[in-house]
Amino acid sequence: MSLSDTQRIEILILLGCSDKTRTQKQVWEIFNTKYPDQRISQSMVSRIENKFREFGNVTDIPKSGRKRILDDEQKLDILLDIQDNPHKPTRQLAADNDMLFNASSTQLSICQYVYSNH
């Protein structure tokens, strides 16, 4: 689950950050009461606090490498590729569409295609 930057800042405000007015457990309980549809763990409160202390902010640092999530265009490319050749191996589908093998096999299972892992 991903929190917005505003929610992360709210967690820091609830903590009191420098003077530690509340424990992480108290912040966790308050946050989960306020946002019952977006429950977090106490360890998430800890990670947000540690990130702020180490980096001075709470935003996610962009990660290097290929993205694991497929956009709609990539999903369509896979489906068209399968339509052209339904027996194409999953690894070849991934390579042809410049994506990770796991991402392409996940997409295939979502689309309920039967495929072979070669």
C-alpha cells in the first residue's frame, strides 16, 4: 500500500518528530482510526520516521531499472502478440516487448491465457 506524501507528513506531525510526544504505536492507532480503509502497520510508521531522519523528506526516491508495472499500451502489445502467435513462449513475449518475464506472465494470467514457460 502506498501513502500520499501528505499522509506521511501527517504521520510525522502525529509523532512530534523532534520531541517524541507520541509513540509509534500511538501514531499507528490514531492513523488507522482516521483512515480505516488505508490501514498501516507500526513498522510503516517506523520506516517513515527513519526515512525522514536519514534523508530529510518523506517522498519516494525514484528507483533505477525497468518498471515492473505494465501500462495499458504494454498490455495491449502482449495481447496482440499472443493473438498473432498463441504458442509463443512467455519468455519470448517478455523479451519482444522489453519487459520483465514476471510482468508478462502476470499479465497473461490476468487475461486467463494458457501459456507455456519455455
